[in-house]
Amino acid sequence: MDPHPPLRFAWREEIIDREVSALHAAAFGGDGGLEPWAERLEHYSLGWVTARRGEELVGFCNVITDGGRHAFLLDVIVGPGHQGTGIGRSLVLHAIERCRASHVEWLHVDFEADLGDFYMADGLFRRTTAGILRI
Ligand SMILES: CC(C)(COP(=O)(O)OP(=O)(O)OC[C@H]1O[C@@H](n2cnc3c(N)ncnc32)[C@H](O)[C@@H]1OP(=O)(O)O)[C@@H](O)C(=O)NCCC(=O)NCCS
């Protein structure tokens, strides 16, 4: 087997719940329980970007929308063994391109303070004020 299969990015590619649940748990913790990702993505997302090395899912991000001008970037994740190699940046750039190709005018994202450099680099996003409430 090729130890370095090519990296491939895709938009709205079919995913299986187990692989996204595992990637999400690896990045954010949690019990790694199975979440119904495929159903949720189909119902609530403008689209999602997958990054695969061979068949392995190594990166993911999700773009949800109000159906109009606004979209929100969620769950930008790169597998722990693949971080720091540009995959995260590419995921975000792919998502932005897809938003540009649709009706979206504003792409929102929020993040922990230490990720400012990741999102602000190269003038991609600019800082704003926002609010959040835990329901
Ligand atoms: C955040 C995350 C998606 C970044 O993905 P990545 O593939 O490691 O990032 P990249 O290799 O594309 O890095 C792109 C740039 O952002 C910078 N960067 C990456 N992670 C960073 C971090 N945690 N803090 C500050 N800068 C960071 C890199 O140094 C790089 O800068 P450079 O181009 O000047 O070298 C990844 O670390 C991850 O999945 N983390 C856990 C989940 C998470 O917190 N997701 C964000 C939810 S808001």
C-alpha cells in the first residue's frame, strides 16, 4: 500500500457517520459516540468539505446557511496526525470558494482566541464582534 496516497479535497462528498464522528472526537474530545452526520449535513448544510488521503478522512469542515446571504463555517477539523501541513487552510479556502460560487455574501466563523492567526492569516477573515449563548 502507498504510504503517502495523494491528498484529495471534495465538496458535498458522501461521508459515513463513523468517520466524521471519530475525527470530531479526536479533535474536540467527547466519548466518540456515533452522531448522525450524514443526515444532518443533508438537511442543514450548504455543503461540507472533506480531505482524504486515499480513503482516510483526514480533514473536514461544514458550511451551514440561512438559505440567503449568510453562511457559517463550523467544525473545521484536521486529524491530529495531519495537522500543521496546510490541510486546515485548504479546507477553509475550498469552503470560501464554494460560498463565492453560491448566493452567500457573508461567511461567519467563531473560534477560540488562540486560533486568530489561523483564520486571519492572509486577510481571509476580519475580526468582528459577535455573541453566543449556551441554550
Ligand atoms: C485548527 C486546525 C483546523 C488547523 O488545521 P491545520 O491543518 O493544522 O492548519 P494549517 O497547517 O493549514 O495551518 C495554516 C496556518 O495557520 C496556522 N495555525 C494552525 N493551527 C494554529 C493554531 N492552533 N494556532 C495558531 N495558528 C495556527 C499555521 O501556523 C499556519 O500558518 P502559516 O501558513 O503561517 O504557516 C487544526 O489544528 C485542528 O483541527 N484543530 C483542532 C480542532 C479545532 O480547534 N478546530 C477549529 C474550530 S474553530
